[in-house]
Amino acid sequence: MSKFITSSIGKKVVMSLSGLFLMTFLMVHLTVNCFLFAGAEAFNTAAHFMVTNPIIKVVEPILALGFVVHIAWSIWITIQNMMARPVRYNKTNQGKNSSFASRNMFVLGGLVLTFLALHIANFYVKIKFTHEIGAVSYAGVEMHDTYTLVTSLFTIWWYDVIYVIGAILLGYHLSHGFWSAFQTIGFSNQIWRKRLTVIGYIFALVIAGGFAIIPTYFYFVQ
Ligand code: HEM
């Protein structure tokens, strides 16, 4: 098993499976965030359900592990590729054979990670550690006022710009990562390669568009 994980195909499989797991998280996260459009009570109740649900409590450390594995393996693969190929290929006409995203996955991932560090400081740290969040009560159930925390951040224009850029970078990263992950785990033949490329672009567009619309909407409606 450990031989497989350290082999070059094994490393790609680990990257793909952790990537697919993180994509599932993104779909759930965006779905919960869409409750913001339904108002304070709907979003706070959804966020409260997520933090109190026992299944989510189990999934949270697995999610953190998913991020750590995905990042650590990407660094490992990139270093090994650089060591195997110390002289860089001639870059002329590279764009004809590969997409911008596929050639820049490591850089795009690094930029998404930078965004994520700021994002965790904005919300997660304030909710879980520094407790810079108010409380509300609906039908006798007290919970965090996550709605006010999120929507007040989005009144600051430069945060909105950062969140929109973060969403676009994430979209680029996913546009290649989606079909590449399926290809690595053996899901892709001539026909499915094309289909998965299109589904990947749609998936990337929905995720990037969804995460970008939220800060933009709250900047203009507040
Ligand atoms: C409109 C954009 C976004 C909003 C409004 C938003 C909102 C939030 C909130 C409120 C939390 C804290 C949840 C809690 O602990 O109660 C959170 C956590 C988190 N967000 Fe986001 N998020 C956005 C975009 C993103 C993006 C693009 C990513 C990934 C690249 C991401 C990844 C995470 C992670 C990993 C956590 C910590 C785990 C968790 O609490 O679920 N978020 N987000």
C-alpha cells in the first residue's frame, strides 16, 4: 500500500481522491451559503445545523486532513517533477497543447490557499476561537449570528474584490482539476474525456460564479 502511494501513479491517485473530496465540500459549502439570499433566519439556521450536526462534526477533521493531504502531495509531486526535469522545456506553442489552468495548477492552488488563509481568519477563527460574533434566537434556540458576520464583511469593497478574485482562481483550478481527477482514477476514455471536460467547465463556472455572486450581491444590496 505504502509502495503504491509513493509511486508516481499512486501520488496522482491521492491528489485526485483528495481533490474530489474537496470538490464535494465546495458543493455543500456553496449550497449552505446560498441560504444567505433567503435572509438572516434561514442562513443562521442552516449554519447552526451544520455546526451542531454530529455527522459534520466527524467530517470536519477529515476535511482538514483532505486539505493537508492535497497540499502536501501537490508540493511533493511538483518538487519531484522539478528534480526530474531541471532544464525547463522550451515554452513556445505550449498553449496549443494544454490549457492555461493545466500548466499553472500549482500556482493557482497556492493562490487559492492564500485566499483560504484569509477566509479562515475572517470567519472560522472569529466563530470558533476569538468569539467575535453576536448571538440570535429563533423559536427559543440560541445560535451564532453568522449572517451579520458575513454580510458586514461584504460591505467593505476590497474584501469583495478579494473574494471575487478568489472565486475566479478557484474556478480556473477546478476547470482542469475536475476532469483530470476523473481521468487519473480511470474514468476517462476518448468519449468521456470530452464529456468530462465540458462537465468540468460547467462545474467550475457554477462554483466560481456562485462564490463570486454572494459578495457582489451583498455589496450592492446593503
Ligand atoms: C461567498 C464566499 C464564501 C462565504 C460567504 C463563506 C462563508 C463561510 C463561513 C461563514 C464559514 C464558517 C462556518 C462555521 O464554522 O460556522 C466558512 C468556513 C470555511 N470556508 Fe467558506 N465561504 C465562502 C467561500 C469559500 C471558498 C471559495 C472556500 C474554498 C476555497 C471556502 C472554504 C472554507 C473552509 C475550508 C471553511 C472551514 C470549514 C467549515 O467551517 O466548514 N469558503 N466559510
